[in-house]
Amino acid sequence: MAPQHQIRALHTESTVTVYQAYSPRIGGPAARDGHFPASWKRERMTWIKPSFLWMMYRCGWGAKEGQETVLAVEITRAGFEWALRHACLSHYAPKLHADQAEWKGQLRQSPARVQWDPERDVRLQPLPYRSLQLGLSGDASRRYADEWTVSISDVTPLAHQIHALVREGDLDAAHTLLPKERAYPAGEELLGHLIG
């Protein structure tokens, strides 16, 4: 059984892959050029997800309006870990915050926020452990787009291929195509303030 709160991701010694889904107007140029276009609003909060299946749950396998292009964004581990260090939980946790006012103050000042949502299986049903969603705003959002991004790939065809196998009931074949996510080495220093 996986720990209740654990980052699982496709990662190398220097990068970690996260997923986002956009309209083709944003996603197409981003994948083609390897960086987010000028029309991608750096001042808005953007949510990145290390879990491919949680992204599939969120975007409906790339079928939801405005989320038809699924991107795998490879970013530096240094940037990802900077965001975790500077993040605040998106909800109040009595074990971590003295009171609601302290939490709200942290939320206002933090350039990143973390949510832990139920991980999903290949049928997109909830699992009994959590998956990290990392929201980036302000300085973190700009750094993500302009400094941390190493590569951007359009993985929409992969999403459709896996979804087709799931619909056909060939779950074993679907599993073989999933990105090889494994536990990300994030200890107390990175997650201690994000697990309430």
C-alpha cells in the first residue's frame, strides 16, 4: 500500500514531469515550440500534476472543453522543489497552523499551494491514497514558464490510446503504456509543512 501522502512522478536525476491540459490554442504552440506562448497568462494561478492518471481524471482523457491538448511538461527538479518549499496547503490544517488567520496569511504570501486529492486508477476511480496537485502563482508561475521548463510534449495521442484500451477492457495493455511514475524523494524538508 502506498503512503497516504507521497509524490509519485516520472523523474530523472535533474527533471520531473508534470501534466497540464489546455485548449489547442495554447497547448499546440507550447508543444511545438517547447515553451508557453505569450498568450499563456503568467499572472494567473496554474496547477501542475505529477500524476498522469489524475490529469486524465481532471481532463476526461482530453475530452473536456478547453482541455483537449494534454501536455507533459518536463521541469527542473530544482524548480519543483523550490515551489514545494515555498508552498502553503490550500486548506486549513490545525496540526500545521495556529489558527485560520495564520493559514490565510500564509496563503496570501505563498507563491505556491498544495492540494492532496485521491489518486486514480486506470478506470479513474479513486484510490485510498493521495496525489499532489501544485498550484503556482506570481513569481512561481513566471519561473515555471520561463526558467524551469525543460521540454513540453503533446501526450494527447497517448491519452486517447490508453483510454481506448480501458474502454475495450484491456487494462493490462493500458497499464503498460502509462508513464513509469515512482516515488519522488521528498522528505520532511520538502513536505513536512504540507501534510496536515
